[in-house]
Amino acid sequence: MPAPAVASATKRPSFLKLYGLLVGAPLLGIALVLAFGADLGRAPVAEGAAAAAASAPAAGASAFSLLQMLAQIGVILAVARLAGWLMGRLGQPQVVGEMAAGIMLGPSLLGAVAPTLSEALFPASSLGFLNALSQVGIVLFMFVVGFELDHGLLRERGHSAVLTSHASITAPFLIGTALALPLFPWLAGAGVDFAPFALFLGAAMSVTAFPVLARILRERGLLGTHLGAIAITCAAVDDVTAWCILAGLAALIRGSPAGLPVWATVLGSVGFAALSLTVGRRLLGRLLPAFERAGRLTPGLLATVIFAVLVGAWVTEWLGIHALFGAFVVGLAMPREPAFTRALLDRLEDLLVVLLLPLFFAFTGLRTRFGLIQGGELWLVCGAIVAAAIVGKVGGSMLASRLSGLSWRESGAVGVLMNTRGLVELVFLNVGLELGVLSPTLFAMMVLMALTTTVMTTPLLALIWPPASRAAARTAAPADADGLFR
């Protein structure tokens, strides 16, 4: 009887061999794609010029109209809440409805069905004001994403979590960079080099929406299970990796507003992150005694937190790596204590969910033009992008989970969960459009990919991992699991 067990043990590949196959090989492939694409030069300026014209708000001398902004906000909030409620009735996270509401208010639906009403309600000259409000919301959102990441998730939790985390990044990253080869000549932004375009596309393919994933796991009673631990760990690693890559790309593409050289931007960014996570963490830790003495989150404590977020966002924006990265790092540096965490999230949640994030979805929808995807060829490209995103994320995560010891059902569930992109993907794509990496046509395709992969998560998870199979006991949800997207 012992002989088969020994034989089985000897047949199982070692962790290092699996890591080399599932992580090392894709990294080598990415390097080869970048080397091959270096000969492609820069993207044609004509497409980029069209991109700028189609995506940027009109720069006319329009006066601020409070009446118009109040009407815009009222319509956005009403449509977002209705769409979120409808999606909730269908078993989808509320954020899916809010994402769809933004698209419905844009040129893809309202602009096509009622162009006069669309122009009267959302004239191009007014979008700058809407964008400013939505950017404040996204800065606070990225702080919350960093704040909700459990530091323990980023430490080693066994070979399964490490292997699956890294494979869930490198596999879609490789597919995204390879897809950049045929897309670059006609769907890249104005004059962008191949390497930034390919790296951005790869990073965008590897994103997982940590807040939405946490919400789904909590609703399905999976947070306290081994499956939930692996999925949430992978999402945490994916988020940190993707935002670090985006910060580097932003520094290379747009440079610092202060005119700093690239090396100064890189060193400054690393220094800022290091100081925030050491000295900054100790300083922010002093909030806990003040919170305990007061017994609640006072306006002064909340103002201190928001001030720290704004300082971090300002520093990284000044360095040239985008304000979102600074807010994210400040969130990582915040002290964790259940009562303090819950109190802070409760204060920020209402403002973000009810007001600021719907404005961001609306602004994203107003710059998303599905009408640009015209003709069978472009729709084939769009389908290829969606398929590549699904295959890379689901396939890479599922294969790594299976080879590291999970059952096929568990591996399939991990792959489906990691395919959730949600709001984090939209934030990522908007930054790519602002940096000029994406054309409006490719931006619309990627937004459609984000919507598709997010919507498919809940029904596929119910199919692969039905309630009857969830034998693990339901545990009390941590504070971060009941955050933004209820």
C-alpha cells in the first residue's frame, strides 16, 4: 500500500519547478514580446489626435453653472441608485449597476437615443467640473482600497497562495503584452512607444477588483475558507503589483509637473513609499490612542486622515506618478484596529458610494463611445480582448491552483473570482486614457471587457461553487469585507 503514495509524491512537481513554469516562463515571454515590439517604433499620431479630440472635454470659455451641475448630479444619483438596485435584485453587486448607469448616461446610449437631451444635460464644456469632483472621489477610493488590504495577506501564506498569486498576474500579463503587437499600430494612443503600451495592456489584463471580490466572498460565506484566503490574497497582490506598474508607466510617459528627471521621480516615489510605510505608519498610529480616548471618530480625527490622504496624493502627483498612488500608499500605512477601521469606513462609505463614485462612473460613461467599435473587424478585436482577458486570468489562476493542490472545483472557483475587475479596472483604464496610452476605441473595448468580466463572476461562481458545496462554516466578516459595495 505505501508504494503508490511514494510514487504519487515523486510525481508531484516541486514548488520551484511549478513557479518556474507558471511565473518564470511568462516573464520570459513578456521580455521577448517587448524586445520584438521595440522595432515597431511609435504609434501613428493621426489616431492619437483623434483620441485626444474624442476624449477630452471641450476647452471652451464656459462659465460654471450651479444649476446645470445640480441637475447633472441629481440625474446621475437617481440612475445609479436605480441601476444598482436592479442589479442587486439579479444577484449582482451594486457596483455593476452603477458601472452600467454611467454607460447609459453617456454617448453610447443616452447620446444615441436622445442626443439633444444629452447635449443639454452633459455639454462637453461642463465635463471638467464633473471630472474634478469624480477625481476627488477616486483619490478617496484608492485610499480605502489600500486601507482595506490586510497586511497579512501580503505575507507568505503557503505555496498555494504564492504560486496562484503570481501566476494570476503573469499569465494575463503575457497575453496582454502579446495582444499589444497587433493592436499597437492602429489602437494605441498618440505617439506612444510600444513598451509603455504593451506594459499597460498587460497590467490592465491582470487587475482584480479587491473590494468587489471581498464583497462577493462575504456574501457567499467564503471569507473564512482556504478558497477565500487564496482568492483574497491573490487580489491583494494583484492590486499592489498593478498600481506599482501604473505608477512607473506614468512617470515614464508624462513626467513630473515639477520638471523632475525620470530618475528623480523613481527615487522620490520609492522614498515616499518607504517613508510612508515606516515613519508615516508610526505617526498615523497615534490616531488610535486619540480614537480610544474619544470613544468615536471625531471630526478632528477624520480631518487628519483626509489631510494625510491629500498630502500623499499631492506628493505623488507632483512627482509625476499620479495622485492615486499616493492615496493608495497612505491607505496601506494606516493603523488597523477593528473599531477604528469600521468607524472610518462608515464615514467614508456613504460619501463615496452615494455621491462621488457614481460621478466617476458617469464621467467614465461620458468618455466611453461604443459607437467607435464599428464594423465586424473591430468587434472581432473587441471579442479577442474580452476572450484574452478571461483566458489569461481564469486560466492562469485555475492552473496554478490545481497544480498547487486544490481540487478542480476549487481551482475553477479561484479562477472565476480572480476574473472580477470592476471599479478598479475602470480607474486603471481612465488613467491610461489620460496618459494617452489608449485610443478612445481601445478604451471603449477595455471598458466593455471590464463590465463583461465583472458581470459573469457571480453566476459562474454559483454554477461552479453552489451553496450546497460550501461546507466550511461561515465566519464573522472582517471590517474590510463589508465596505464599499453592499
